[in-house]
Amino acid sequence: MKKNAVKTFGELSFQYELSSSIRRQFSTIENCTAFINVLIKREHLVYAAIWIKNSFIKNIEQDRGHTLQHAFPKNYIDKTSLQQNSYLACQLENDLFKIVTENDADFEHYIQEKNITDGAFAIYNLRDLGFIKIYTKQKDIFSNEELLFLNDPIDKFSLQLECCLINEVLKKEKEKRITLKQALLAMEKKYDFLLENISEGVIITDLNGRIIFVNEQMAKLSGYEKAALEGLNSEVLLARDEDKKLLRSKIKKRAEGATETYTTEHIRKNGETWLGKINASPYTDIHGKIIGTFGSVTDITHQREATEAIRQSNKKYMELFHRMHDALFFVDNKSYILECNNSGKLLLGYEESAEVNLCILDIIHPDDFEASKQQLKKLRKEGFFKNHECRIFTKQGELKYVQVNSTGIFKEGELISTQDIVRDITAKKKTEKALIQAKQTAEAARHTERQFLANMSHEIRTPMNTVIGMTHLLYDSNPSESQKEIINSLLFSADSLMSIIDNILDLSKIEAGELALEERNFNLQELLKILHKTYQLKIQNKPITLSMEIDESIQHLLIGDRVRLSQILINLLGNSIKFTHEGTIGLKVKVLHSNTENSIIQFHVHDTGIGIAPDKLNYIFDTFKQADLRITRKYGGTGLGLTIVKQLAELQGGAIRAESQQGKGSDFFVILPFKNTNISAAAVVPKNEARPDSGTLLKNIRILVVEDNLMNQKLMGKILEQWDSYFTFASSGEEAIVITENQIFDIIFMDIHMPEMDGCDTTKLIRGNPQNPNHDVPIIALTAAALLEERNRAMAAGMNEFLTKPCSPVQLKQTVIKYTSGREVSNKAVAPDVEQATSQTSVQKSASFDLSYLQEMANGDQTFIRDMIDIFLNEIPKGLDQIQSGINNKDFGFICGTAHRIKSNYMMMGMKKQQEAALTIEKMIKNEQNDLETIKEIWLRLKAESESVYTPLRTLLEEELGTIMKPG
């Protein structure tokens, strides 16, 4: 049901018209006809019918069926009676009204008419009397709100109809008054009851205006008792003299048989006035003689108030109409503006006082015209459209973006006008455009950043490849002790730089969503054992205890990314060791939840280190952030470790949180989900296969190295010479094509970034030419570019493997063996003599040094180890004395140089704690933190710890290496 702009006025007008349609002559046909006609006319209905209970018509209580009392139009009438157990009657027993549409499954049970298959019914309960049934072809026309609105007029109609029916019965009884006297008395009693309970006042007077009868409602309206009113002149109920005069003239007309409706102002016993609407008709005796007036009185004071309220409401509506922020237009069916509010006028560029008479279609931007016409078609078909955006021109020619919501107003199925709410979204569109531009700028910046990272990685890794490769080769050239110290420094610095580069690239991959996770079976128990052994070695010279606990329920292999899990734990355990000077470091692994398919596991890394201030806990996972700048200066680091840990955890569907107390330690909780397998971890035993000699496997291998950097060529040549293999260099992609077309190789190492033709294009040409004898030879990418897109590009081009520079000789050797013989080669260093290792370890157990590094480098050469210990016992005491001298003379440059020199000695002896102390002194001075007291404190501790190893080392030289050297 569509409502126009003055909704309140229309509703009250409709209610008033319905109430007025109820006749006071107690004629069933007239009342039903008038009431149904108003309903059909005002609500654009197709059909309406009134059904009355048989028990009311026939006065048979047990008959609960219904009879069709009146219907219009007649051509829809089919059934005229309903049984007492009919579906429709049962559904209405407890409801005031019911709405049924063609979409309801039981729609057909409500059809008692002809030619109805769709549309909607609204059925209104007339309580004990029956029901009114109305029908429309539009299924969405009825609403609960509107049917509730009809409650009052239908209730009045129900009572009047009941009066009419009773009156008809009374008339029949009067005709049979002789034979049906008892029945007449019963009906009169019921009629009296109705009069007493009707919502309107009833008053009967004689032709002189003297009151003969009033019902209870009339007594209430007047404020008198019923008995007190009887016998009084009815003029006592009127407030004004002119109304009393009017009453006398009306009585004369009643004597002449006139029926009238008029309004007078009444007065209650307490002096209150009220407005009464009187429906007056002649009152006759049993012979039909007019003996007085029968009047029904309705208090219409509230209607007068409602009229005033409508006027005030209309005033408020007009104020609201013009104060709306959005533009509101009423447009006719030819798209001309009938009326618009002030916001609409301003939107179109008019003054508020101006009249707007233009066609909406004339101001729409030509590019939006067709889309707007389509919306108009939708409006005619569906009755509305929403959120249509288009551009319009103002009176001044300014272009504006608007959003339109339109509702159609229909009459007899035809669109007569529309109500359009129009919002100016020009500012929003400008903002959206700015956001799009900002997004494009951000994406361009991101692309530039990734390009920078790719270039930076390539440019740094290329020389680093040479540095690290040449350093490995230097170890094989029997360097002197001083040269080894330099080589160790080179390796340490190179590894540190590569670690920073790898962290930055990992972070970049994660942020770009390019870090792929693996899902493979792995043994968590085995992984933790490896970590335990690794970190036992790292802390063996520190007063620290390492503990690892694993939930006993983890007895099977898990499916997940073992490498990324290791990266998380290594970062967290490394931080714990870094920031814990003494106490405990531990890892607890606990299953939080598990079923046949998945497990959720918590990894709890804890320590008794320096801890983190509470106000810093929220920042430690941020990129390049550490808890304290002083910690950064003291312990080093880039602030990327915890950031990568957090992002790796979240990438795997997990989470991380931290708890800490400054000075007492930290706790990190990582929760990760894994898939379960039914494979027992104990059943998986590593294969102990005999490994072939790598030298034999590499002999006579034919290798092509495509590399445009001369230093990298020299490095690869030095490595390949030691393998006793054949190798050829190509300095460009074009040269590589020519060489591969004329020579046969077993494997090709391909640089990616080369001028003119890069490695990927070169690989595609080799792979795509079946005539090339090397088109199916393994091609290994060997590049300084480490981003995921580079790897994907290389693999898409047809390469078999992707190695990033710097690449160690061991990695190169393993790759060649993998792709030429199918057998792996171990990358373990040659183990020292078992007996020797055992004896040396017995000494180390009671001292804070570790000769593992020297044993690995010596490769069984005991003289080398003896010489290194000898140098240590001579150099360290001298160096510590020199630091003391520098402290005394406040010569910070001298202190820094000495600390730098002796830290390598500590490193070679596996005295990492002392190495870090010497490094701390060096860094403090380089950072201009010339705190003499702190330096002196570190020096005293360093001296005491150094002196504690002199005796064990002398014992080792005397008993196991055959000589005793005293400090000079």
C-alpha cells in the first residue's frame, strides 16, 4: 500500500471515511456496501467480502460455520458457506488479522472465490461476528502496521453490523410478535445488552426532548447516573444556547421523519465540555408511529484534536521537508520536478525562494543518461530503485555526483509520480579518487621498494659471493696463523652481513605474501634434540643451564614446515642466550589440543635474562624495533628477529605473545597448528648408508659456468680446479647459446642477471631448442637475487635448482653430485681422532674453553692445535696488560685496538663469553661511550676469567700435546 507525502493526514482521512461509512439505520446491506466500497476505493482492492458466523445468524451455538453475508464485485463469488472445521476459520481463531500471499504454501486453502490464483489476502477477524476478507493482485501491498491502523473503524463496523443483524432479527421478530413473543423478548434483551456495551452513547427522547433512555456509555459521556438522566430535558447536556436552539429545531424535523447527522458542544456534570457527533433518526412505537428521537452520540473531541495535530504535523513535516540534509524531489511521470525541498534547490544551484520547474533527464550527464533510463524502467516495473549513482549539471553548469533512491507512487497500477531522495556525493567521489591515487602511489612505492631490495640483494650478494668463496679457498692454501685470524674476521663479518640481508629479504617476502610454506612430515622430537645439542655447545662456557621438555603425547610425525619452525625457535633461543648472562634457558613443548587430524602445540621459550620493561612489550615485535636503544648498542642486532618470528607464526595460522619482568627474565609463547600423521616417530630411523667419495664422483664432470662477473669466474675456477673436473666459462647469455650448441655438458650453472640476454631468457632458448645437445641438461640458477619472484621466474624458465650467492663449495659440490650421480654427499667436517677428542674433552669439562673450532680447522694436525694454544697463552696476558695501561692513561683508541685484536683469540679457543666482552669494549669506544668505570669493570672480569683457563691449557699442553708454555 503506497502512501503520499502527507501520510498522517491521509491515514486519518481514510479512518474517518471508514467510520463515516457506517450507517446508523441498522441496515446490513447499506452498511456492508458502504464499508466495502470505501475499502476497495481507498486501498485499490480487487475484491472484498464479509462472512458471518452461522451461530450469530441462526442463533445456533454449536454451528461454528460461516455464511457469506456480502461481497463485491459479484463475479468473484464462488462458495457462500464454510464448514465449522474449515481451514480458514481455524487459522483465525486467535489472530486479529492475517496476511496470506501467493508465496505462502497454504495460499490455496484461503481461496473461496473464482479466478484467483495469485496475489494476496488480508483477513480481519470480526471477533464473535465473523471476518472481513479483502484481496489484491499485488502480493506486497499489505503490512501489519496498516492492518493495525484499521482496527478501530473495523471494530466500530463490527459492532454496527452486529446491531444491524440484531435489528433485522428484531424486525423479523416484530412481524412474528404474537407467535414469537419470547424470542422477541430475548432479542430485545440482547439488543439492550448491545446498547449498553456499544462504544457510542445512545439516547432516546420523546418529541419534547425529554430523555426516555440512555445507555451506560451515554451516562459516562455526560457524567450523570443513568437514573438521574431519565426524565430530564436533553438540553441539559448541551453547553451552548445556540446548540440548545438547534436541538429544538432538530426535534421538529424528527417528528416529520427526518434523519440527520450534526455536531454540538456538550457539557458534563462537572462542567467539562466535549464535542459530540450525533446521528439522529425517528424513534417509532410498535405501530410505526414516530414518538421521539433515537440518537447515537460519538465523542469526536479527539478527532478535533487530531485535526489540529494533523495541521501541526503538516507544519512540522514541511519544516523537516525543507531542513533535510539530502535533497527530496517529487517528480511526475514525465520526469518533471513537481516539488523539491531547500536542499534540492541548493543542489541544483537555485535560491531557496526560487521555483524549480525542469525535467530531471535534461540535467543528467550524457554518459550516464542510458543507465539512468534503465533505472527508470526498473522503477516502473518494481516500484523502486536504490543507490543509483550518476552525474548532473547545476544551473551554473557545475558537474556534481549524486546518489538517488527513488520510490514510485502508483494509481490503479500506473506510475503517476516518484519520490526521489538525492544525496550529493561529489566530495565522496573526490575522496575515493584520492584514495585510488594514493593506493596506486603506495603500490608504485612498494614496487620500487621490492625492486630496490632485489637490486640491493643482487649487488651485495655478488661481491659477497667472491669474498666468501675466496675465503674458503684461502683456508685450503695453508695460511699462517695471522692470516687465519684475518680470514676468521672476514668470515665472521661476511656471515653477519648475509644474516642481515636474509632477514630483510625474509621480511619482504612475508609482507608481500610470497613466502611459501611447506607441508612435509617431520619428527619434532628429533628437531628438538638437534636444537638441544646445538645450544648446549653455545652455552658451555657460560654459567647457564639449558633445559628442554617435550609433551610425552607427541609420539608421531607431524605435518608442517620444519624449516620455518626451526627459524622461530632458533631466533627465540638465540635471543635468550644473547640476553642471559647466568641462570636458566629453556624450551617447553606442550600439546594444547589434539584430535585424529590436527594438533595445536605451544612452544614456551623462557630465560632468566635481563627481561623487558612492561611499557616496551608492545613494541618488541615491530619492525626494526628493540626494547631499548642501550640494549641495541650493547648487544647489537637489527630488530628484525622477533618481527620475523611473529609473522612466521601468523603465516602458519598461529600466534605469539610475550611476558617479561625486567631483571628477572622473559617468556615467549608460540602457538602453532600442525596436521597429524599416523606414523610413529620411533619407527622412523635415519638410514645409515655408505656415502661415495665425492672426489671420485666429481672427477671429469663437464661444467659450464655462465657468469659475467670476472671475480666470480676466478672464484668458480679456483673451486672447480680442486674437483679435477672440466669447466668452461661463458660471459654472456649469447655466448652461452653458442657454446651449448657446440659442446656437451653434464651440468650448467647460470647467473640470472646479465646484460642484454639474462639467465632466464638464455635457459628458455636452450630448453626450447631440441637440436641443442644440452636442452635437457640440468641448469642451476646461481645468483645474488634472492627474492621469491626471482626463484619463480627461474623455475618457470626451466631451471632445476636455485642457489643464492654466496654459495659455499660444499653446497656447489652437493648440487653437482645430486644432478650428475643422484647420490648425496655429506657436508660434515672431518671429525678429529676419537681418542684425541675424548682426552681433550675431559680437560675441557673442567674449563670454560672449547677446542672444537681448532680441531675442525686442524683436520687432525696436533701441531696446529698446540701452536694455537701456545699463541693464546702468550698473547692474551700481554693484551690484558695493554688494556690496563690504556685504562690508566685514558687512551681509548689504544684500548679499542687491543680489544679488537684479542677477541679473535678468544673466538678460536671457543671462549665466546670472553669474545663478546672484548667486543663490547670495542663497540663502546667506537660508539663514543667512553665510560671508563664500565670498561674497567669488564676488563677485571675478563682478566679473572682468562686467568682461570691458563692452568687447564698448560695441563693440556703438558699431558696431551707434549709441551708446556708459560705466559711471557
